[in-house]
Amino acid sequence: MNQLTQDYINLGKEFVTFVKSVDQNRLTGKPENGEWSASFAIHHLADFEIHFAARFLRILTEEKPDIQSYDESLYVNNLNYESRNVNDSIKAIDSIRTMIGDVLTKVKDSDFQRIGNHSEKGLVKLEDMIGYCNNHIKNHLEQVKKSI
């Protein structure tokens, strides 16, 4: 297994382990000063883990698929982050990371060089997309830690 895949798996475990260790009331506090609460960051991460997973699978199975960018600001209100169940989002993150981690351990090394055409970034390799995903979860782990 390459380091990028190992990081993908380990970062998912680290995030899920941390948020499961925090008292539910601390996770679901109201956002303050325009910042996201821990639960908002968790819901956002769950939503975007779905997008990243779909991007990875498309790059692995299609020739140079178009990869759409998303406006995260639309998700908070339109997907009711305030009333969503934080435990469901934690389970989603855990399940997606486990499933995609398993997929990534089974692909050929050359598959990490496969290309997608991102609507903002242009041509991107699978390995770059996994790197973005790894940075995304790291950043939101820090955000969750600061918000509780």
C-alpha cells in the first residue's frame, strides 16, 4: 500500500476516533461569530467525503471524467446542518473512508496517475485528488478541535 493511501485511511480513523471521543453536547453547540460549530464541520466533511469518493471512483473507472466543483456555502442552509444528526455524519465519514480505503489498497500503482478534468483546477491526477482530500480532513479536524 502506498503512503498516500495509508494516510487516507489513517486520517479518517484519526478524525472519527477524535470526534467520537468528544461529548455530544460539545459537538452540537451553536456556531459563534460566523464560524462553523463542530457539528457543521462534521456534516460538511460527510457531504464532501461523498463527493471525493465519487471523484475517485470516476477517475478509476472512466477516461478523463469531468469532475465538478461544489459551492460549500450552499450546503449549510440548504441541507439543514443545524438539525442534522451528527452521529449519522460521523458514521458516513467512517464508512466512506473504510470503503474507499479498501478500494485504494487494491488498485495498481499506475492507477494513481489516472486523470480527471476538474472544473476549476483543470487536469488532476488521482493521487492529487487524494492529497486534496487528505488535506481537507486535516483542516477540518483542526477546525473541530478549535471549536469545542
